[in-house]
Amino acid sequence: DTAVSQTPKYLVTQMGNDKSIKCEQNLGHDTMYWYKQDSKKFLKIMFSYNNKELIINETVPNRFSPKSPDKAHLNLHINSLELGDSAVYFCASSQGRLGLQLGNTIYFGEGSWLTVV
Amino acid sequence: AQKVTQAQTEISVVEKEDVTLDCVYETRDTTYYLFWYKQPPSGELVFLIRRNSFDEQNEISGRYSWNFQKSTSSFNFTITASQVVDSAVYFCALSEAPLTSGTYKYIFGTGTRLKVLA
């Protein structure tokens, strides 16, 4: 069973289009994330949701809008795609509870390769 | 502010050699977690290890070992007798105590690309 699954895995689209990437986790975690990995492999957090509530929004253009219908899902919608949006987008989740004894390891999906042409 | 530095951009070794990947971190907190992740050529990010700031014991898992030293703010990763399948980008990451509502913020290093040659 896939713990964190995201679709689509590959997406090629034209500039100006709107696209969505979906993510689901079956780990029962409270917190979900979107990370962007650029061509130099640099991983940068974009958003984090805890129990459907937006917790982290890291200076991401307004064209990016996350939506969390429930704590097991966190989708990413991108409007008016630009060439610079080409990257690998990783969804992730973690338990995110207080307490040192509780695990807070972050588990990633397999990534969605977005190419804007 | 948090920061994770992986100064080695790329390392190449010949199979069966030992290799150490360096990770240096900065944090003002006394409570934090450190991680290593592996990203093979197929692209997925695979969790390898988590270490909390109160546990400085080194850890060994098969050919992998980790050396955590708070005195030097380092969390280095050693692969013994490297194999071609170890070829990947390895990321070190830091997470401090929760911001609010129990949400941890993770900071990743820039990664070290390891090439193991047959």
C-alpha cells in the first residue's frame, strides 16, 4: 500500500494553463506538505496544513493554491502556469504532534514532474 | 534561524570504498530532530534515519552509520563498502520543536550527489 500517493506523476503543459496535482495519505497523519524541488535538487517547502488548517505558506505566488478537503488530502492547484514553475512537486505528511516521543518523520510521495512548455 | 549545510555537492567513489557525507546544522533550539533522506535516480525521497537532539548515540544499520555530534553541530552519514545501488542524492534535514498546533517545520540541505562506480 502506498503511504503518500500523488497524481499525476508526469505532467507536461503549456504556459498559461491551469493544472492540479492531487495528494492523499493513508498514514493517519495530521500534517501534510507541499515541497518544490528545482532542477538543482533544492527542496523548498511551499505549504503545510495541519488538520485542514493552513500553517505554513512560504512566500509562494498567489497562482499556487493548496486545498485540503480533509486531513488525508492536500491538493495543489496552479493557475497561469509559467516556465519557472517547471519542477518536481512533492507531497508529504507527518504526524506533527507535540511531544518528543512521538514520531514526526516526514514521509514523501513519489513526486510529480511538472514541465511547462 | 535554522540552517543545514551539506558542503559536498558531489562525491564519486569506487565500489567497496567507504564514504562519509557531511551535514552541519544551525539551530537555536535545544530540542530538534535531524534526518537523512535518500533520493535515488528514480526520484522518490526515501527516509533513512531520524535522530533527536537528546540522543547522541551513533547508529548503525547494516552498511549505514550515522555520527551525531552536538559539539560540532554535525550529523554525518557513512556508507561502508559502498555499492552501485547507493548512487543517489542524499539530503540532511533539520526540524525544530513545533511552531504552533504541533506542526514541525523542516529545513533541508542542498543535498550531496553520491556516485558509486563499478
